[in-house]
Amino acid sequence: MNVPRASRRRATAYLVGVALLVAATWNLAEHRAVAESAWAALRHPSPTWLAALPLTILSIFALTGLSLQILTNRVARLSTVRFGEMFALTLASALGNLAPVQAGLVGRIAYQSQVHGIPVPVSVLLAVQSTLLTLIACAWLGISLWVVRHVEGASWIAAPMTYALLACALVDSRWRRSAFLHALLVRCAEVLLSALRVHAAFTLTGCGIDPMTSLALGAVGNLSNAIPFLGGALGVREWIVAMLAPALSGITTPEALAAELVSRCMEMLLVVAGGLLLTPGLARRLTEAMRTRPIEPSRHPESWSTVMAWHAARADQRPSDDDSPLNTLPPPSS
């Protein structure tokens, strides 16, 4: 049987990610003193940080869903996407991406095509746009941290505060209705929450790090999610953070791996629980959409030039969330 080249690449990337995750676990097992110290800290955790870690991870998924919702509603032609629906779709997609060939991404694209009438190439374009916004948000924070680090007497808080410059653009009427600017601001908040996730994980394993290091590792960890064919940067995020942490804070690589593995375990627990809980509702919505309003494939754009023109036309017809004609469409029955 011939396997498509893209599927082979995704499967290979998935196996590499799993191998890196196993290697991280093996490395930690070889440094028994570090593992025992992390376990001892986890047995008597700070209640504040113990609650902060899962809440932060769930909030990151919520912001990811909000960013995708903003971008998707610019081009949805059958109905608008509600936040709860996109949050559920984000968790279900993350659950599917734990399997090879990024089944979650494929499922999300198929769902958006059938339920909201978004052509498959446009959904792919939305995923590219979302990744680009993540790159911009991480690069912005990275440059800000570099400047703050080289300015004598500057506080670390000045780096995340530079995101306020983007928020100031919303005062200008020319940018107020920009879906990309709103989605970018959401991505910026997501990067800051990633820094909080890193700080919580390191604190829970007994390795306190300063806020500047947390921001840097949060940006790098969030940036690793943009690596193609690796859902959630499985295995890669752990090693990137573990390799940079010693240079930034003096923490050893095994200590950083212990913190990242704790964070990954909590993330996978939430993804599995949330995905299994929310996927049946999405399946019912998809089944109902397939029964009541099948989409004719011939009506979808077939070339990328047509897709770009269609995408631009849909965006022009949607100047704001209040006066969009799409908001006059009733939601599909569930």
C-alpha cells in the first residue's frame, strides 16, 4: 500500500518525538538524585503552584481556541464558530495529535469543512496564519527580553509590558476591527501564560527560576509548537527547554527535564480527560451537519489562487462581529 509522502513525514516526526520523550525520561532516571529531589518536592507541593499548573495549561488551550475562533470566523460561510465549540475542538484536536500523522489536525479541518463550510485549503491557510502569529508573538517577547537584559537597571517586567504597544493600536479605528491584531494579542497572552506554566513546573519540582528565565523559556517552549508535523512539540519542547535552562539560570539539564516532564504529564492528563469529555458533543454536531446540509465538493475552491481570492472576499464581507451577515444565520441544531 502506498502511503502519501506527507503522512510518512508526520509518522516519522511522531516517532522522533516519542523517542525524544523516552530519552528525556531515561536521562532523568540515570540522574537518580535529581529524580528523587523532584519527587520529594512533588510530594509536598505548594498548593498555589499545584493549582496554577493545570489552570495555566487549560487557559493556554482556551487562548489557542480563542485565537483560532477569531481567524476562523472571518471565513466561515455556514455559521459562526462559538468560543465553547472552538475550545472543545482545540482539546479534541490535541487529543488526536497524540496519535501518529496528526489525526487531530485532520479531524479539525474536516469538521470545519462540514460544519462551517470552510474549504480544506482555507483551513490549512488558517493554520499557517495561526502559526505565523505565534512566531511574531514569541519573536516580539524575545527581542524585548534581549533589550531589557542589556539595559542597566531595567526590570524584567518591561519585556512583557511591550505587548501593550500592540493593544494601543486598537485605539486607532483603522486597526480596531483587525482580526489579525486581535488574534495576535491573544497569542501574546498565550506566550505569557506559557511562561507561567514553566515557572509553575520548575517551582513544583524544587527548582526556582527568576521571572526573566521563565519568560525566555516560555517563549521558546511556545515557539517549539510551531514545528511542523509535531503536535504539541512532543519531546522537542522538553529538550529545547532543558538545553537552554543551564545557560539562562544555571539549572542542570536533568532538573529542567524533570520540570518539563511534570508539565507534559499534566498536559497529557488534561488533554485526554478534556478530549474524551468533549469529543462526543463535537461528533454529534458533525453527524447532524452531515445529515442536514451536505457540502458539495465541487463548490470548494480548487486552486490556491482561487482560495486566496475567496479568503480575501470573505474577510472583506466581514468588517466586524456585530454587522456581519454571518451573524444573522441561525446556528445548526445540535
